[in-house]
Amino acid sequence: ETVLPPLPDPDDWHVSHDYLRGIDLFNAGYYWEAHEAWEGLWTVCGRTGPIAVFLQALIALTAAGLKLRVGNAFGVTAHA
């Protein structure tokens, strides 16, 4: 059973553990793990609306990071 994180408050991103964990992971180059941290938040947002779009963009950047790591320039462009 998957335990979903609490719905993030767009006025208080600094208190969202999963969001901040994703930022730290992304900045350290752990793109897949950052994707996992943000996907739970995206899911609790119902995958629609402004917060979900923001999170989906962050998730796309993790895919771009993974494509960069394997030298796939087209993949980087497509996801970024």
C-alpha cells in the first residue's frame, strides 16, 4: 500500500518535506529519486491544476537530467 504525502500548500512550500527532499535530491543529481519524491505530491494534487502542473514540470526536468546523464541530447530537449 502506497502512503501519499499531505497536499502541499502553495504558500508554504518550505514546510513540504517531500517537495524539499525532491529539491535536495535533484540538486545532488539523484534525478530518479527526486522524481519519486515529487510524484507523490503530484498524485495528491489530482494531477490537475496549477500545483500539479508545477510538479509535473519538475518531474519532466528529472527526466531531462536522466537523459543528459546518458548523453541523449534529443531526450534532454524533449523533456526540458
